[in-house]
Amino acid sequence: MPPRPIHPFPARMASELAFQAIKDLPDGAIVLDPMSGSGTVMKVAVESGHIARGFDVDPMAVLLSQVQTHHVDDKAMIETSENIIKEAQQTPLNKAILPWIDNPCSRSWSSPLINLELFSRL
């Protein structure tokens, strides 16, 4: 099963189209996407061993592209996840703060709180 997109970005390019466009490039080629949108071309380029550069005027598109192409250290992610779970298990339910439920302004991916959280992860 392919991974789910991280955001319902309009006019998302299919990964297969991006792959077809770059599959015959030499290893380490520079792939330029002047209207990168959600970063599909850059993600496929990086996964294929290329250097990817993209631009977009939409700040949300820029953020999505950065998230799509950001390297994640699996070991650090697992360790952090385990720490979060441990802390959550030790937090009494009446002390839990759930901003995505408790704050009506943050019920959308495009809310300022969610965007700030995404930017802080880069």
C-alpha cells in the first residue's frame, strides 16, 4: 500500500508520472521543479538518488515539499515515539491537553498552530 499523502493538496501529481520523467537520468542528476507544489517530483527524485531543487510561491506548498523531502532518522523517531508514549501513559487524563480538540481554531491542517508545529519539525 502506498503511503498516504500528508495533506490534501489540490492538483497533486501522481508519483508514477514523476518517476517516468526521471527514471532514465544518470545517478546524482539535479532535478529542478519550478512549480513544486506538494513536492512529489522532489520526493521521487530524492528517493531515486538525485539532487532535488524546487520552488513555489505558495507557502503551504513550500512547507509540504520540505516535509516530503526531509530525511527522517528512523532510530531517533522510534526513540522519540517511545518517550512520547511513556509520557502519555504517565499523564492523568484530566491533565492531558489536546489542542486539536480543545482549540476550535486548530481543527484544520492549514491552521496557524498546525503550520507552526510542522515548521518546528524541520
